[in-house]
Amino acid sequence: MTHHPRLAIVTGSDSGIGQATAQLLASEGFDVGLTCHEDAERLADTVREVEARGQRAFVERFDAASPDAGEVVDRLVAQLGGLGVLVNCAGTGHSSTVLDTDLETWRHVLATDLDGPFLASKAAARHLVDAGHGGRIVNVTSVHEHLPRLGAAAYCSAKAGLGMLTKVLALELSEHGITVNSVAPGEISTEMTGQDESEAYHQERPGNPLGRPGHVAEVASVIAFLASPRSAYVTGSSFTVDGGLSLMAAHGHDQAGSGWRTL
């Protein structure tokens, strides 16, 4: 089977994990289709970073909650001249208990975090199947694909749904040489978590085994592995990138948060 071409689409590439992923893929020889929802100025930074690495960059506005999400993928494929990799990174969250979450909020979060990746994956898969050279789809979920979080029912439900969509797509697309995996970040220093990415190595997180939040590049590196030939036999898997946070359920009673270190 021929290798899929070094042509990638990364949604939500105006900031955070999406931006870091686009930069890393460009460093590894990919031309990249980029999307932003509103922040065109920040997306211009990503374009400069991709072009500084000698690669082509193409830009489309992308509202993951829109029924037209798949058409954005089609337009970027046309500009790239093909496709090898799709990374679904665009997403949103909320902070409200179920009792305080209205249907509009619930539907908006599910539309952005689940409908958008569904439509983008469907469009990308059509191109990959038609081209016949295999390919990669990587869905950025969250540690909350696997674990609940207070005040985030819609977000957790959408990410869990995207995790299962990943597995079904992996089954359905395997005969075409297309692998589908998810990357489940824990707390990463991004604007979405109210931090600057440079703070990742300088914040203390006593409840996290590695003791700090993650850096966007530490997630991008796992995504890039899954986009590469090195991951050819990996499909339907979820890679948790959380510094060990999800291992800590049994230590919830430890108020100090770090007492387990002295056991």
C-alpha cells in the first residue's frame, strides 16, 4: 500500500493544541489546511509558522457547530490537492451543572464537539477512500472522554461520544488502510484553561503525579506520531496525555493531594 501524502487538515488551528499540531506537522513536511472559528488574526500566526517551515498553508473559516462543517473539509482538500491526515481539534466547553444547563447550551456543545468532528471525519474519509492510499484521522477528545467532571455534562458526553465514534470509524475504515485514533489531553496550559502555554512547566499541580499541567507541544507530539507511518498498526485507540491525572481516583480522600508521594 502506498503511503498517504503529507497533506493535513487541522481544525481549530488558531490557538492551543491545534496551532501546535499544525506547526509540528509542517516541521515534518506536511502542507496544512487550517481553520479558525473567529480569531483570524491568531490563525495568521499559524500560517506564518507553517510557511516559515517551507510548507504551504490554506485557510478556511470553520464553525464546528454548523451543518456545513464537512464542506469546509472539501474546500481545503481542493486547495491542498489531496489529503492524508485529518486532525479534529476544534472544540468548546461549558461550566454549569445539569440542573442549570439549558437545552440550547447542551446542543451547542454537542454540535461543536461531536457533530463537527462527525461531519469533518465523514468528508475526509470520503476523500481518503476515493484516493485509495490510506490515511489517518485523529480526534482530540479529552481525559473526560473517559472520566466525568462536575459541571461539564455536555462536554463530557460529547467527548465520550467522540471517543466511541473514533472506535466505530476505526472498524469501518480499516479495510481502506485508514486508521482512526483519539488523543485525550488532561489539563494543558492553553487559553481555553485560562493559562498561557509558557506556564506549563512552572505551575504546581500537587494532585497530578507529574506535578504540573501539560504543554501543547506534548499533545501535538502524540498527534504527530498518530499521523505518521510509525503508527501504522494502531487504530481505534485512545491515548491519554494527562501526566497521570486519571490514575488518581483512589487518592481523592487525600486532602493534601501529594501525600501519596511519601508512601
